[in-house]
Amino acid sequence: MTDELHYDVIIIGTGAGGGTIAHRLAPTGKRILLLERGDYLPRERDNWESTAVFVKGKYRAPEFWYDKNGNQFPPEVNYYVGGNTKFYGAALFRMRPEDFGELRHHDGVSPAWPLSYEELEPYYTQAEHLYLVHGRHGEDPSEGPTSAQYAYPPVQHEPRIQQLSHDLEKQGLHPFHLPIGVNLTQDDRGRATHTSVCIRCDRVDGFPCLVGAKSDAQVICVDPALEHANVEMVTHADVRRLDTDGTGRSVTSVVATVGDGDPATVEFSADVVVVACGAVNSAALLLRSANDRHPQGLGNSSDVVGRHYMRHNNLALMAVSKEPNDTKFQKTLALHDWYLGSDDWDYPLGGIQMLGKSDSEQIHGEAPRWAGAVAPDMPFEVLAHHAVDFWLCGEDLPLAENRVTLDRDGGIHLALDEKNNIAGLKRLRHKLQGMLSHLGMHEHHLLSHSIYLHKGMPIGATAHQAGTVRFGHDPESSALDVNCKAHDLDNLYVVDTSFFPSIGAVNPSLTAIANALRVGDHIAERLQ
């Protein structure tokens, strides 16, 4: 291995985990290499076109995975600098303190973490400040204690959403401002000021941001990290395997195909290797790296690598407002009153939050499914103008049989029980449905908006993937220790959402970011 290809740290992946830990380690002065499977996302008008992004899936990876029956499906993954954060909705919630303990659900138990909310809390605060999260702690009665207020005020509701907030309060509920990562400066009426990077448009949720105003990992972490002379990045670097020394205790080389079109195989090495490819691809890389010392896959003596896959139980729903909904920036409100249970249900239901505003192109994309489901005197353009969009998120449980495996050709197979712990989500939908008439909505118009869920294929909706390389104290039941280092190896870490033992019922990004900062501090101390 030449000195030119040896680094102090190699980080594989540039999303919420990899990009953030690169940002944390950049000031150490240590030689750091980022390996990214994709390239920078091209900046073009299609970035903000619904047909290109949602209907045609222009930016999704051109690959297929297989379900447990061997049927192909296109996963909701994007290989670009910044990873899936280029397309996420930037909803940056903390998990609740109860999510870190053992939590009983209708269909089973969500296991405890080896880390408490209190231990992660300082890093949650740092993550919120780093990713420019706008919000107001203290509004959501289900949230845990905080050591500092958000550094930026909440994004103000537009009139129709402000009315929705008032109407929810009249029902005795506690709506709060959704915590969202955007580079926005507002005037006293909530409008973007002339110096604001964010323009408060209707393209925040599921679209890449053409003006760089969304707090994605590329904008917030990778680009600033690369300003340090000690940090390098190689794009179009598809890491195929990790090789170890003869003892099997240390990763000695990172083998990647590098280049676009006619790639060459290149071997890199580092004192510390950090894997952050996303829960499915990180597990696949470790399984693909099996050798004589690790016959079941790298770091897999416990046989948990690839297992306990989670992705949330989600519903994207569109209600029809009696009054027009002229909202542009709709993703400003959330509701957690039934997060841990309700007066008629002893188990957690989950949370409700606003989605980005539907437009006529998305409505047309759903038209065949909705034929006859809406009033015949309401054309799709009118429907889009009256649409109010909700995202319902419930916890699924980490079942061992929900897992990632590889076939002989290296194809990724994902086994998933799609009915895992869905009773709470059904009740959450019933709660929303029952309130529609009190919220100024048409009572029977709550339409499944599956364009947000990979056109109705739950297994393809992998945006919240987690749990395949879980951490824990016991090497018999976990792959990583509490610092996210592999139990079986001395220099291998995993810092994407793979480490989650459970997923809670909020978007996982902020927890991945906070943990990457925490593990970054541990690795920085190790490097000293």
C-alpha cells in the first residue's frame, strides 16, 4: 500500500452519518478520505420538477433489489454527495426519552438502547445548531429535557396552517412547530428576507434544493470539511469489500471501483475505517467482506448484521380543505399527542406532521388510483389547490427475520414483514380521519398519497432505513459497541442509522447526526 493511499481515517459515504463525522474530524488535522459512490447532484431545473423527481424518479439510483419472494423493486435511494439528505424533508426531530428505554407496543417490545437520552442530549443540541434547525423547544409536551433552545426561531405558519393549528388546539391538542433544517431568515410576517438563502418555496420536501438552502449533509458538512487541506474526497468510488489482516482484528484495505464509465479497482488503507453507506448498503458491504476469519461477514460473529431492519410504518395522506390552501411552505406543523398512547389505547400510536404541498403534477401522477374517489365536480387542479398533506409515522419493531441478505451474484435481498406493528398507525389514521370536519376539511376525503411512498410499494420506501448493524453492550446480540466500533474488529466503525436498536416514531436523521458527532469525538480522542 503506497503512502499516498494511506489515511488516518477513511469514511465510506457522505450522508447524515458520514458527512457529519467528516465535519467533526476535519479540524483534527488528521488525513481524512471520503469515498462517495456517486457524484455531486447536477444542478438543473429538473431538481424542482415534480414529474422528474416524483413521477419519473429521475434521481433515484438505477438499480433493483429483491424482496423475500425474489421479486425486483426499485429502492428509494440516491447516490450523491450528501447521500439521501439531498432529498429528505429536513424534519429534524429528537427521539423521545422513552424511545431509549424498553417500550411495549401492541405487537411486541421495542428494545432499550445501550445509551440514554441524557447521554445523547448534548449532541442533539450540537446537531440542531450545526444543521440550522428552526423550532421552539417547550411546545411539544412529549419531548425530553433540553440543554439549550434552538438557535433559530420556528418557521412561521402560513395562514391555512395557522388556522389548522388553532383548530387542533380547539380539540384540546398540542400542535407544535415542526423542527426543520433550512437556511432561512424571516421578517416579522414570516416572509423570507432579501438576504435569506431559503425563499420559502414549495420544493422543500423530497426535492433537492437548487439554492443550497436546505440543511443537507453536503451543504452543511461535506463542503466545509473539504475546505480543510487534510480532507480529500473521491467520487464515483463504489466500495466493494473491506479486507482484514491475518488475525481478522483489523481492516487493512478498502477495495473500491473508482471512476465513471470504465472504473478501475483501487485499494486504500487507513488506521480507522468508518462505514456510513446507509443501513442496507452498510450491511451488504460487511456481508460482502466475509473471509476465513469472518465467514458470516465482517463483524458478524453475533449473526445480527443485516438483521432487525426497520423503516417505520408510514402513511402519506392528503386531506381536502373546504377552503383553498394557498400555502407554499407547508412543512411547519407536527402533532405528538398520541405518540406514546391515547385515552382509548395503551400502546404508542406515533406522530403526525405536515408534508410538502401537493401540486397538480403529483395529483395527476396519482390520478389512476384516485379515479372515482373524489367528488366528480372537483378537477385535479382544483383538488391540488385544496390539498392539505399529512405524514403519519409509527414505529415498526426490529424483527430478526426482517433482514438484508446477498445472493451469489451480490444482489441485495430485503425480507420485510409489512404488517409489523401496524395497529397503532391504523388508529392514528382513524384519529385524523375523525377530526377532519373540525379542521375545515371534507370528512370523507383522506386520500392515500402513495407517490411519497414509492408508488404504493412499502418495501421500496427505504428513506427511513435503519437497524441492520445494531449497537449494544453484549457481543452475542449486537455487532457494535456503545461507541459504534465493531466488537470483532479494532478499527471499524459504523455511523449511519444501521446502529439503531429501535427506531422510535420520528424521522431518524437528527439522531444519526447527533450520534456521528458523538462518535466523532471518540475517534478524535483515539487519534490523539
